[in-house]
Amino acid sequence: MQTLLFQLQGELWKLFARKRTYMGFLAFVLLQVALFFVFHWLGGENRLRKTITSNGQMFENYFSALTLAHIISGFSVVLLGALYLSLVSGDIVAKESEDGHMRLLLVRPISRLRLLALKYAACTAYAFVLIQFAAYSALLLGICIRGWGGGLFAFTPEYGIASFFDASEGLRRYALGATALSLGMTTVSSIGFCFSCMKIKPAAATIAALSYVLIDFIVRQANLMESHEELLITKHIAVWGRFFMDDIPWAIVIRSGTVLAAINLSLFVIGAAVFQSRDLKS
């Protein structure tokens, strides 16, 4: 176990030593700042005021850092996160195979499956950290603008959610939602990892993973598979929004979590099987 943890630490060190790994963190900060200004200057505050007051609540009580963070996270995390998670996960195996580093690694007495498991764990950890950073950097920026205090207003028309929580409960719901979203977005990393195990260029693996996620997202938003939405990955990733319902539907949350876990396992097995069949010596 100690050796395994040491090897995982090496993979994480190698992953976070690359400059491109930090592009996602910087992009989220820049986008969140831009969205906050756009929200203010294009009348988003007035529309939010109208929505809150029409539900019989005081605008000043719920125009808070938590409410702003929830709005910004909903706008930015899935699409921008998919871009940078695809970039990192699509690169993690394919790049080393292309550069010849994989052949050097396999000279050592380590199985291909163990090596892939370490790389998969590294890109999964990156996915979780990146999305957590996006969620809490949005909250921090909201605190800088509005200060701490006030409740959370969660408005998600897709699920018919218009919920109000006090500060402590709102923070708990936000933390639960951010954790669920982070775990859900690991599926995007799994897609990129699976493509990365194939005999293709790193850029091709990244584009293939991102294309799949975007097509899935567009099909869902356009209601082209309304009667078969359970087949869409983004449908299950979006279950994080259900943590903002007055009563959390745990049966639906657990079902979507189980589906995503099964998809992650299947993608890892497929990627590992393809990689095992490859000839890395020639």
C-alpha cells in the first residue's frame, strides 16, 4: 500500500507540474469575474429581484454570496469544466505514449493495469479538485462583493426548484451540491481517459471526449431525447441541482450516482482493455 501511495503521489506531482493543468483554474476565475460583471451590468440583479419578490421573500435577505455563487456555478462549471477535464484526461496516457515515456515506464516491474489505475486516479483527483475550486472560488468572489450573510435562493426551472434557505442551511446545501457536481464531473475525465488509452494523438483524444460531452449536453438542452433522457450523461451529472430542493429526493440522487459510477468503471475497463492490446514497443 505504501508503494502504491508513493506511485500515486508521483503521478499527481507529474500532473500538477504541467502548466496546462492550471489553465482550468485560471479560466474559472476569469470567467466568474466576467459573469459577475455581466450579471450586474445587464440587469441580472433586477430580474433576480423580481423572481425573489414574486415568491414572497425579501430581496435583501437572499441577494447574497451564496445565491450569486449558485447562479455562477450553474452557468459555468459543466461546460468550462468539460473543456479542461477533457484536456487533462485526454492527455494523461496518449501524451506519454506519443513521447515514448510509456515504454520507459513499462521497463520497470509494474503491470499495465496498475499503471493505468494510477493515472486514472490522478485525473479523477484533478477533476474533483478543479470543480471544488470552481464552486468555492465563486463563493469567495461572492463574499468579496456582497459580504457574508443572507440566505440562499436556488432557482432551477428544469426541476421546478425555487427554494429559500437560511445562511447555515444554504451553505450546507451548497457544499452538498458542489460535492455531487465534483463527483459527477469525474465521468468527463473517464471519457477522456478512455479515449487517451487508444492509439490516437492526445489532441484527438481531447477533442473526442469534449465532442461527446457537448453533443450529449446539446441533445439534452434541445429535448431531442426527452423520453430517453436517462441515457444522457449530463442528465445524471445535473442531479447536483436536486440538492437544492426542499426535500432532497435521495432515491433519484443515489440512482444517478450509481449510473455514473457504473459508467466510470465501464470506461476504465474499456480503456484498460484497449491499452493492454496495444503494441508499445514498435
